Amino acid sequence: MGGMLALPPGQGPHRVGCTDVMVGHTPQGLFLRLFYPCQARAGAVQPLWIPRPEYCGGLADAALGRRWCSALLSIAVGSCRVPVSWNEPLKSCSTGYPLIIFSHGLGAFRTLYSSICTELASWGLVVAVLEHRDRSAATTYFCTAQAGAEQWIPFQRVPQGQKEFYFRNKQVHHRAQECVRALRLFQGIAGGRTEPNILHQGWDLSVLKDNLDLSRVAVMGHSFGGVTALLALVKEPSFRCAVALDAWMFPLENLLYPEVPKPVLFINTEKFQTPQSVAKMKRLSCRNGQSRIVTVLGTVHEDQTDLAFLPGKLFSLIFGTRGSLDPHRALTITSRAALAFLHRHLELQEEFAQWDELLEGVGDSVAPEAPLGRSRL
């Protein structure tokens, strides 16, 4: 495995495949990465973790505000690969796989959550990670109708003189709408509509037609993506529940809070949340007796991304202090809690119920609700 980032393979029974999907020739189209149970075949290729060099520069600039990190990152992680099979055929499933739409955090992009998405797919879920076009991604692009032409959409900071709330609130609505459009894409495919993947990867989207169970759909995300998942749950009746990883609650209007009637699982890290944001989570979850708030002790905000698997020295150089909990352990706790919760609301597999106690904050390195650590946004 090249480079300095060793991402863990999925622990579940399925081998995991991965492909990129882009539909439409305008920013109103969609760009997503799909993780899915695949057929095991010899000679499968593993995709690069940083899909193209542009993302290194975007990440250094957006997430870190430090251009100099770009070269460092590309040397350190430029050759890293994700332990999944690129473009391999979907393994068919007579009952249909449940679908999770996943929303990334501020300054991130579609591949930075490969470890959690691989883990979920290895247990029999199809996960579609959006790359948002609201200018919150480190960078992203779309392909115009002109052959081979790409248009890049760079990261944008809050414009001078604009209130951050208004800027972020517009973005969160744009993002939630993209989550709903992604669901519509899969509903269309299930209904027999042909959707050409303009990336021409030879992976035919129509194979999903008889292999998805779209009565079992949830929405999930990290940070800005966590709050996006909540809003998508409000906007779209087909989403049955949401999993919010360290949700950044700030961009959501208070008026919406009483209106999240469906179950939400908040999985927080120890060092990110503020008393205000936890109060919002509590207010919001009091509407549904099935909602849960748990905290993974010994973790920081970045621990819920693949960046947790960077070597300690490099992590500290870029992000400051890292969490004390081993990142493999943190990933296991997070994915098990998510699977137990998703099983309750999407009827997945009985065996996931063995991790139910995590939802009550019971077990090593977890706590119910949220201890109020120092917050760093």
C-alpha cells in the first residue's frame, strides 16, 4: 500500500466495490461515489484515495487554509489507495440492498469518508457519497456538454461583509436538496429510467434497478454533512432516519428544530461540540423517542474522517492534537452504533442488534449524550 495512509478494509462479510457517478452536464446534475457489495474477482484495482491532484490543493486551502500543506499532502498521501475494488460488478441481492445517502463536511469531498463507507458497504449497504456543489467542497467539478471539457467549482469562504449564518444556511439547503436529488436518481433507476453516467466508466447504473430496496433509505453525514442529513430528513419523507456524525448545528434555522419527527442518531466526538449545539440536538431529538445522542470518548472532529488514519506526527502537524482513542477502535464503535441504529429503523440484519447498547452510550469509550469538551470549529 503506497503512501502514509493505511485505510482499514471493511470488517463485514461482503467484498466492497466502488465507482464514481456523474449525471448531467450542469452544476444542477450530481456527482457521487458509490460503495457497494461486489463480486470477488482476481486482479481488481484499488482506487486512489485522492482521486486527482486538484483535490490536494483544494484540501490544503479549504480545510487548512494553508497552501503549503498541498505539497506535503500530495507527497504523504498522493499514492494512497482505498482497500476496495474499483468498478467491479455489483453482487446481486434478491431482497435489494438498503441505500444510504452520505453528505461530506466543510472543505471535504467524496473520498474522505472511504473508511466508514467501506465498513457500511461490507455489511450489505449501498452508500452514495455526494460531492456537493454549493462551494463547500475542497473543490469539485462537472463535465460540460462539450466533449472532455470540465468546469471546476472551487471552495468559497464566507464573503466579506456577509453574515456567516446566511451564507451557511443557503449552503445547507442546497446540500439537502442534492441529497433529495440523489435519492430521486436512484428512484428513477429503480423505475427503469436510463441514466447515462457521463464519466463513462463502463459501470452500468441499470444494474441497480433490481438490487436496491428503496423502501429502506437513510441519510447520513459528517459535520456540515451531519446537519445536511437532518435537513434532508425534514425535506424528504422517503428518508426513514438520519445518522449525524459530529453535526455542526450552526447553519440550521431554529424554526426547523421542532420539525424533525423522525429518528436521528447523533454520534459526537469528545472535543468538537458546544453546550449550545448539544442543547439543539436535545431539543430536536425530544420529538422522537427513538432518537439518540452518544459521544465517542477520546476522539476529535477529524477522527470521523479518513484523516484519522494519517500517521500521528503528520496529523498533529496539520490538525493539532489527535484523539487518544485508536482510530480503528473509533471507526468500529461509530460503524457498529450506526448499524445498530439503521437496523432498528430499516430492518437490516438481526445480528446488528448485538451492538444496541452503544446507542445508550454503554460500553468502552462511549458515553450517553455529550460531555462538554472544548470546542474547535
